Amino acid sequence: MHHCWLNGKITDVASAPFHFNDLGVLRGYGLFDYFRTYNGRPFQWDWYWERFERSARILRIPCPVTQQETRQIVSELFALQGGEDCAFRFLLTGGFTGDSISMHTPNFIIISEDLHHDAPGEHEKGIRVMTYDFVRDLPMLKSTDYKHLLILRHEFGERGVTDVLFHKDGYISELSRSNVFIVNGNKLITPHENILEGITRRTVLELARPDFEIELRPVTLQETLEAEEVFTTSTTKRVLPITGIDDRVIGSGRIGPKSQILLDRINDLVRSW
Amino acid sequence: MHHCWLNGKITDVASAPFHFNDLGVLRGYGLFDYFRTYNGRPFQWDWYWERFERSARILRIPCPVTQQETRQIVSELFALQGGEDCAFRFLLTGGFTGDSISMHTPNFIIISEDLHHDAPGEHEKGIRVMTYDFVRDLPMLKSTDYKHLLILRHEFGERGVTDVLFHKDGYISELSRSNVFIVNGNKLITPHENILEGITRRTVLELARPDFEIELRPVTLQETLEAEEVFTTSTTKRVLPITGIDDRVIGSGRIGPKSQILLDRINDLVRSW
């Protein structure tokens, strides 16, 4: 059973006291982060914490606990759910409000969650995505704002896609919850603006550096459609090929050799984490 | 004491069952509306309901009750708080989710709230606002997304302002939660794009039509700064002069004669509602 820590108290998730009178609910004033353990250890813990703190600073919500205190809470929650690898969600909101707008004390919640498991064959077949003309508001911030994704998700079934690729003025930025890379020859290219700086993106860039020529720069939608390989990176997906964009097949329509190399490297890394 | 209706059950507000595992919290997937009663009757009820339904359609969250059922609930909550004039908030979210992303059953909450009371002299002195280069995401939708306002509010004190005027590419749109009008001679001018179509805006346009020349069109920040009078309209503010924008005094720095006419008209209307 999963537990959560909410403002100093641990309860099972279902019993956690909460109220809609929270600025996260009433005013969308909230941020989160999401990471997982491998072999019982939080993956890239320092990097996730750094990003979480940065989001909190941008939103100007003070984080009520330190990194070290939080690490201790994560350990307790990890033990409570049985010591199997799991995911953790941090949720930091403006807290309960008396007048629907003024902030007093933030609500900070740490939740253990089931892991996302890969669908069979997903990494070989890759995924198909739709394009959407949009750039996220405050993209460097891991806010809770996923309005556009939630609206678009209603169309995913009929379009035969599982995610959306945001682009604006001819340039791509990211999928709804993950970063995008393109591969051409020995070049590994990924946008450096209008994105959330993913921890898996950072990990993959480190793993690729010895053998790839890396370009962090604006990436057009057109070159994405014409790339030899395209893949996305996230905590749950690691390196996941994008083999279809709208009605266009990308590359061979299966995982490409360079994506396979990077997937193998991150799989090796997490196995021995 | 205020009560609320949540998915079919009325409780006092403090006891309402809720959980952070709601798409409104986790994904900012929520909308609201807000209106008040005068003489016990919801002001412009049909117009508020129409807007609420439109917001729900845009976000693709099905509203679980009809206008007539909702009117009945509002009456019950009105009686429970003692039959004095009050405000009502509708909150409609994507509902509780099993996987932090999939929608099942929306959460619809109707809450009675205390009225906002005018600060003494506020309508004569007017308010001062800061400008901010921004246009709301999906502005026609009364979503719960007020991130930018909540970030900026931290600066209001030191800047001596109480609200923010959004402008983009030289054109104004709205304050954070209310519409903006400018007056020049007999012309009443207000933006028609990138705004939430306020119910008080619509009411004021009706009240003004017999005696003003009305222009619904893009309005530049420059003409706003140079206007004879500027005011804002909202459910709580009715017609409230804007007498300062950043460091600039607008008009006489007090309520102008045309704003006073429109304030008097809406005050007359609500007195006899």
C-alpha cells in the first residue's frame, strides 16, 4: 500500500487530509516533480531535487523541507510500500487559502506510487504522436498545468497516437511530458529552449557525449519529420523511439540503431544504479 | 456557515471530502465560475451559466448537472447560509484519477462564500495596477490557471498596486480577473479579443449603449495610458476606476464623470435586481 507525507504527517494515500480550498486547485498555483528508484535508490536524486527547488523558486512557493529531510521522508515511504522499486511524486501547492487568492502556508506532499511498466514491444515499435501548435507557458517550470494535453487526450484514440509533439513558428519544443531528440548520422540534436530540462535528457546527453556530436539548438519541425531517428526521453520512458508523427513514418518505423545504442546505455546505467 | 454541494451531497465547506488525487490539482485540469446574489437572486444567472457551460465544453469536461438542477442546489445553499446575499463559486475539475492522467468522473463543487465588500473610498480613488507582458493561455476559458497572477502578487506590495494589466505586442487584454474599458469623449472602448468575456462587461455594455458610442476592438497600451478615463469591470468590482498604471496617473487620478455614470447605472440595476 502506498503512503504519503503531507506537511509533516505520514498516512496511507487514501486517508490523506486535503481540501479543494487549496491554491493548487482554485488557482493552478502548484508544481510537482516525479522520479523513481532503481535498486532501491532514487535515480539522479540530486538533479531532481535541484529542478524541484528551481520550479519552487520560479513560482515563489517556499519549500518547507530541506533536501536532506526530504531524502529521509522518501526512505520512510519507500520502506512503508515494501521496499520494492517505486516512483515518487512531489507536489507543492500554494496551500489552503481564506479568500481564494492569498497564500499562507504551502502544502507539500510526497507520495509513493506504482511504477509505470513498459508496454510489450513499445521500445522496438516506438510510439506515434500528433503535432500541435503550442508552446507551454513557463516551460522551464514543472508546473501542474497540463490543460492542453488533457483536452487533446480526448482525440488520441481516434488519431491513433499516444502523445503530442508541441511546435510553434516552425520549431519543435517537447512532447507533453518528455523531451525530444533527433539523430542524423553521428549528430544527436535536441532543442535547448522552451522546454522542461528533463533529468533523463541530461542523463542521455552524458551517456551520448563520448560517441555523438551533440547539438543543443532550435530544431525545426521539418527536420524532425525528415530525421533518420527521433526519440523521446523521460523518467518512465527512458529512451523511447518516435516512429510516427501525424501520418508520417519516421525512419524505418522501428527503433533505429543510434536510439538502440542510447537505450542500451541507459538500461545498463539503471540496472547498476 | 457556508456549505457546499459536491457530486450530489451537501456538507459544510470544511467537511467536504476531497483528495489531492484530482486532475484539477495534479494537472491543472479545472475551470470555475463565480457570481453573486442581489436581493436573494443570482445576478445574470443565465449569462453565468452559459459561460460556465462554454468553459466546460472547451476543456471537454462534461458537466454532471443541468442548469435547472444547479439552480435548485444554489437555492438550497443560499438558504443554508442564512438567506443573506452571498457569492457562489462553481468548480469543475477532471476528477479523481487512478494514474495521474486519465479522466473518469468529473468533480463538480458548488460553494457559497462571503461577499467581497468594497474598500472604503475605493470607487472614488480607483486602483493602481502594474503592466505585464503576457496574454492568458486560452483566455476565453475561465480556467483555474492564475500562475502568473500568483507569482506577481508577491510584488504588489512593494509596487503599490493591487492588480496587473496584461498586454502583448502593444495591445492590452484584461486585468488578472476583470475586463478593462477606456473612455474618450463619448466613446466607450474595450478589447474584444484575448479576454474572458465578463458578465459585468456585458452588463455595462448594455447599460452604456443608449448614451455611448461603443467600440469593441484591439486597444493599444499607449491609448490606454493616454485615455481620459480607464475602468475595470467584474462581479465583485462592478465599475472600478483604474487611476494609475505603473507610474502614470490616469485622467484626474480620481473616478471620471463617465465612469461615475456607468457605476451609478450598475448600482441602480443591482439595487433593484
